[in-house]
Amino acid sequence: MQGRLPTLSDVARRAGVSYATVDRVVNDRGGVADKSVKRVREAIDELGYVRNVAAANLSQSRTYRFAAIIPTGTNQFFQQLRAILEAERIRLLADRINLRIEGIAAFDGEALCERLDMLARTGIDGVALVGTDDDIVARKIAELRAAGIAVLTLVSDAPNAPRDAYIGIDNRVAGQTAGRLIGLCHGGSGGRVLPIVGALSAPDHAERLEGMRETVTALYPDLAIAPVIIGRDEHEIVESKLRPIFENSHDITAVYSVGGGNAGLLRVLRALPADQNRPIVVLHDIVPQSREALENGVIDAIIDQRPEVEIANALNCLRSIADRRPPDVADPILPAVYFKENLPPPQGRETDAHPADAPSSDGARPASKSRVLKEIDQ
Amino acid sequence: MQGRLPTLSDVARRAGVSYATVDRVVNDRGGVADKSVKRVREAIDELGYVRNVAAANLSQSRTYRFAAIIPTGTNQFFQQLRAILEAERIRLLADRINLRIEGIAAFDGEALCERLDMLARTGIDGVALVGTDDDIVARKIAELRAAGIAVLTLVSDAPNAPRDAYIGIDNRVAGQTAGRLIGLCHGGSGGRVLPIVGALSAPDHAERLEGMRETVTALYPDLAIAPVIIGRDEHEIVESKLRPIFENSHDITAVYSVGGGNAGLLRVLRALPADQNRPIVVLHDIVPQSREALENGVIDAIIDQRPEVEIANALNCLRSIADRRPPDVADPILPAVYFKENLPPPQGRETDAHPADAPSSDGARPASKSRVLKEIDQ
DNA sequence: TTGTACGCGTTATCAT
DNA sequence: ATGATAACGCGTACAA
């Protein structure tokens, strides 16, 4: 298991200075003679010293306090996001990172600000939230950052707010990818693409639509784009607007739904008469519903923003910021394209399995959740 | 930054026992009175104790020694794999994980065994290698494992060897995905798919081909599959076998290349007369060459096994095994589908940037590589 | 069966 | 400008 790595003491000995001097050099504390600095640097280089992060973290014995604010409600995607975060909690705790997961009414700027205020008062190092185009939210974010709190936007950006970073896919790219896919699927023939959005005022929806339009008009001139359906992400509305279209005209060859309310779309698709050509259908985000539709051949492809990757990146990013390390903004997340064949298995993690069956070799069993929350959030 | 988390001492105090007793419970060492166990467990639960992994790792002060054996040669994919590993080295070192990256002639079982022997003699905790179907390799792997060394197969499995885990994509799924994509791209029309493989004896190539065949025959009966081209992953061979096919018959509507030697394919495609319909082309793995072809519209899609993800998983897996923790085999890696629009940016990381420009705030500058190697591999 | 004390490598504080 | 040293929380050897 071994091959001991050089420590700061080794460096000090080799450089002929004291431990503390090496520490000053290594941590840029200043107040060290130039020639000492030089000798230390040389020793570090010669020995191949690399800081032991476990020791560094231990000695500081600090616990980071982060929060994620996720919209509540029936939206399957956000439910999934929340589940992923929940599953990360204990694991993070082992690394002394305490993550609060907060729920909030979707798209309610006032409530969001209130919650942010509360968090700031409680004391917190960083927060990740789903961005909105709201002015008061932008101001609140500025306020938090001024107070030294890191702020990330998650899934949807807040374009005018001075957030530290946006973690999510480029929605225009996602739309372009959808456009490409739809274009390819026409195999050179003409057709008519029907776009469905929740609202054009939602930045992510607008960007996806625009991206699709760009690619289709530029590369597939034989494809027309039908008037956009505004479904407000609600399945009843989507269904009621969609049904007459499919009844009256049979020329829709593709459907691109950028947002929610897809239950309505699926109902219409399933009700399509057998003699009518089924359109190519491209949706966003793998959720139980869309997964099932893809498996049953009701739709053709799903463009997914890979929430697990988003969360992993967000957490890394927060940690870097808290540590005042180089930002570690990570590569931009690319939307993934899934067909029936390469659809990922349902759950990333099992819920809890059978604790009794697995006599955890490391013994440190996760504590009961209520207690963890109570003790740590205090 | 705070909100101190409970420690083992806290637990001991609360349970009214000594530190060592708590340790015995937590680490399943046995020899503790039942009622003590119970009280400790309760205290852990009540306090929400979670083991501090930084402290745990520090106290053991062990440095893991892992090795990755990657085929050398001109293969761009393996070069990339090596580059990714190289970039991880320093970062890993900070976590006291020492990774040796070894090169070896591709598909030379004898040489591989020799190298494995050498590594075993040097002393090593785990090794990742690109699997082959070789008997002597399988025996050598068994030998290593018997000696307590963890063995992972990467990219390509070694089906008959008792490796701890295989980290890579399911090549059948990859082929099925290609088949689906190609089928969709025909938009209901008929066509003829030309498959190109390196060798049918390579398990991954055979599986990809089989997967494609499965999906196409099952779902797209209007598509025929042309006789397979065996290109030995060499571009001259691919080119010379391909050119006459495109000259003599104009009915190839799609090409699926599962392996290497794509430079030859690309040359043939570029030389295609303007009046001839270009086939749909699906390739594997993003490398500079295939990237450029996708950007220029010479090919249509790339199925990528995401080597960064593979390596991240492999490293996690090795660490878990060395720690005797639950395997942490991670979810299977799914092949990703890339079009021109969602192609990831060229480099994950910059090579070295300008050290002078970035006066690393954490001071611990990466040592010169030669030294690092010399001191640690000793 | 239970308890004490030291080491791991770093940070931070106090002296010189 | 430099040096010594006490934490940090866990693992472990050793004592009782």
C-alpha cells in the first residue's frame, strides 16, 4: 500500500529551513526572505511534493454549508433532481459538506428571495438555485455575493444576475441537436415540424426553440416549421391544443416538445389512428413518463440534460469557490441523446436496499435522517 | 464555514464508554458487550455521527499504488485515453493515489503478462488494463487477484478472466444504438447498410456489429445489410476494400464503422462524386479525425464511449476495492451519441497553460514531472 | 471487555 | 524573518 510521499517536513529538511517557513511559502503568506523562498521551491520541485488534501482539510476542521433550492410541485424532472441531491447528502457529509435541500414554489421570485434571506441569516457558504429572469432575484443574488456567499444557477440561468457560475446545458445547443436529429430522420424528404413550448418567456424554452429553428432552416430547407404550440407545461392544455391539429391536418411529420406537459402529447399520439403516419417525436429529459414512451416506441428520442452530471459539477464548483481554489468550472454540460437502445437504467442508486443484508464493513452507518438534519442545521 | 460535526469522542461521551469501545463498534472489531454496542449505536444515531473520511485516510497514511496499461501506437483513441490518465496524475497524488501509466504493444498477450509480472513484483494494489480474449492473460489475471491485486478491464473486457470488474460500454448496446440511428435516418425508405470492422475476432467489434444487425433486422426490415468489410483497423486496407464498392454500386445508403482505420473511409467519402448520394455515416469514438469529419459534414454521427467517464469510474472502483468497501461498480457507462451540434469542445483540460501567469493561490505547484515519477515510483 | 495515548500531515498560533 | 508546537479526528498498539 505504500511508497511514502514527501511531506512538508521533508521539504523543510531538504531546504534547510524550518517547517513554518515552508508553510509560509507553500501558502503564500509572505514575509519570507527571497533566498529562502527559492530554496523551498527547489526542494518542493526536487522531492515532488504534493499537498495532502486529507491532512489539509482535517487541520482546518471546517464544515461547508451549502444549500440547493429546488422548485416543488409535480414536475417530474425537479422531483428527480431533488432525489439525486437527497442521495448525495450522506456521502457529502462524510467529506464535511453539509447540504440543505430547500423546496420553493416554482417561479415565485418573492418567495425565493425570502428563502435566500433566511439562508443568509442562518449562515451559509454557497447556494445553488434554479435561475429565473426576475429582477428582484438578481438583486438578491448580488446581495448574497457581496456577503461572500457563492451563488450558482442550476438548470436555468439568471442572465442578469452576477452568479458565480451557471451549471447546466446550453439550451440553444440542445435545440440545435434536436433540429439535426429531426432533419436526419426525414431522410431527405420534406415535412412539417410542430414545436411545443411551455412559454416563450422562459429563457430555456425560447433558446431550445430558437436552436431547433436555426438548424432546421439552415440545413433542412425542405422542412417547414408549424406555428408554435404554447402549452404552459400543462398536459390538459397541450392535449386540447394538439388534438385538433392532428385531426385537421395530416402533414405533421415531427414534433419537438421543449418543456413539460408531455402527458397530453402522449395521449394524443397514442390515440392516433393506425393508418395515420406517426410523426417523429423528440422530447426533453428522461422522467418515468418519457422513459416509458420511448420504450414503447411512442416517441423516438429524448434529449437529456443529465441532472446527475449537473449536480456533481455544481457541488464541485461550490467546494472550489468555498476553498478559494481555481474555479473548477468544469466543462460545459452537453445534452445527451437517448434512444430506446441506450436509455440508461431507471435509477442511479437503489433507495436503501436491505441494511441488514449488508453489514457495512466500514461500520459508520448513516444516521437517521431526522437527526442528521436536526443536529447539523441548527 | 462551521457547525461542528460530532466526532467519535462525542459519541463516546454520550454513550458513556471510552473512545476505543466506540471504535470497536464502528469498525466491527467485536469483543464489545451487547449493551455497550447498543448504547453506542444509539448515540451515533442521536448525534448523527458520520465518519470523517479525511481524518480516516490521514491516520492510515497509505498511498495507493495503481497502474493503467494502455496500448501504445498510433491509435488516436488510446492516445487520448493516455492523455486523460496523465492529466489525472497530479490530482490523484493530492489524494495519495499514485498512478503508473504503462504502455504496451497492442494485443500482445505475452508482453502484457510480462508487464503484469513486473508490476506485481514492484508491489501494486490494483491495475486497469484493456482486456483481450487471451488465455495466458486470463491466467495471469487470476494470479494477480490471488495475490490480492485488484484487476479491472477497461474499454474491452476479458470475458474469461476473473477480473474484479469491467469498466466500459456495452458494445452490443452501442451497436443497437447505431442501428436505431441509421434506421431513423432512412425516414421509412429502404436502403443498404455497409458495416466495417477491424476484425471479427475482436470481441468489442463483433458485439457492435451484432447489435447493429439485431436492431436493423428487427425494426427496419426495408434495410439490407451488405457484406462486412474487414479492415484490420488499417486505413489503407479500409480504403482499398471500400473504393471498389462505391465505384461499382451506388446503393449503399449507410456506413457503420465499428473500429479504426477510418482515415481510409473518410478519404473514400471525400472523393465521392458530387452527383452520388452521400450515405449516412456512423462512427465510433471522438478523436481529432472523426471530430473534424463530423464538423465538416463528411459523417453524420459519432458514438462515443466517453473515456473520461470510463477513467473516472475505473479509478473510483480501484479505490473502493483497495479499501475493501462495497464495490462501487457504478452504473454501466452508456455510449453517447454526438452530432455536429452537441460535439463536446476539443480538450477536457488545457495542457499546462502558463504557470507564470497563474501564481497558484494554493502555492503547492505541481513538481516537475520527471521528479515526481522518480521519487514515487521507486 | 474496556481504556489510554500516540502518529498521520497540515494549518494556525504563539514565541523568538 | 524564522521557528516550535498545539490542534484537527481517526486508527491502532498497548495497557489494564
